Amino acid sequence: MLRVGLTGGIGAGKSEVSRLLVGHGAVLIDSDRIAREVVEPGTPGLAAVAEEFGPGILAPDGTLDRPALGAIVFADPDRLAALNAIVHPLVRDRSAELEKAAGPDSVVVHDVPLLTENGLAPLYDLVIVVDAAPETQLDRLVRLRGMTEADARARMAAQATREQRRAVADLVIDNDGPVEGLVARVREVWAELSRRAAAQG
């Protein structure tokens, strides 16, 4: 099994790279998706978050009010750390379960947005960073996700710098250009991952 960490700044196009890798045969373990699962209604995770941040972070239907929680944690590094201390261990345990279920010859891609920030690079056989210029990220967040420029800049500022991410990368996928270029680059990367997985076997 080849364990790959995939990361990139918000708006860099990591989700698209994940989708393309799955199309080539990768087993994807998506930390963001798991992070949502572990705080669904009725979970110990949601109970712990509500206890830490108060009932104001719950929507009337009992689900997590993400904008309300985001407004608290993205403005305060200490509160963000408190949230991460609850959610990250739950995500890690669930990720380990999913990885165990993948076959021994699999290329398992862990999509981890905060891989750089949390010093997780050593946990993987190699790290892929999806990279885009800050101007590109900002444009995508405002134009495609409907964020205000201020919100987009705040989200970007809360993450590792471009230089910090590139410093932990074994492979970089540049995603400033058209999608055709991205498709070709991911194909190259998949060939490299397959070669390394075969060499391990």
C-alpha cells in the first residue's frame, strides 16, 4: 500500500485533483468529508463541540451551524485549536479504519487540507501539494464559491503559506492554468504513484 498525503490551499483545486486520482484508481480518504461525518447529529463529536462552544453553534434542527462556528474559530487561533483538538482525533481514527479496508496493493490518497499546518507530512510515504497563485485562489473563492473578498483573504491567511506547503511536497501539481493541463499533470503523477506502489510490493 502506498500512502499519499494530498494537500493544497483553499481554492487551489485539490478536490478536482482528488476526483481525477480516483478516476485513475486511487482509494480516496477525504478528511473534510470525515470531519463532517464525525459531527453529525447524535455523534459524540457534535456533543463535544456543543459543550465547548455553546448551544449557539447548533442550528434549530440540531445540526452543526457551520457559519456560526466558523465565525468563532476563524477569528481566534485559540478557539480553532480547541475545535481541532476535538475533531482531529475522531477524523484520524475513522481514516485509519478506511485505510485498513483498502487492499494491500492500493494507492491510498489522504485528502488533508491542514496537512502542512498540523505537521502531518511524515505520516505519509509521499506528499502531493496542489499549488496555485494566491491571486488564482482568491479569484476562485470569490467567483466560484461566492465568498466576499474579505472572507476569502481571511480563510487564506488562516492556512499555511504557499512556501510552507511547497516545502513539504514530494510532488507539486501546479493548477493555475486550464483544466486540460491539470488532467495531463495528474496522469503523470498517477504513473509515478503506480510505479512507487509496485516498487513497494
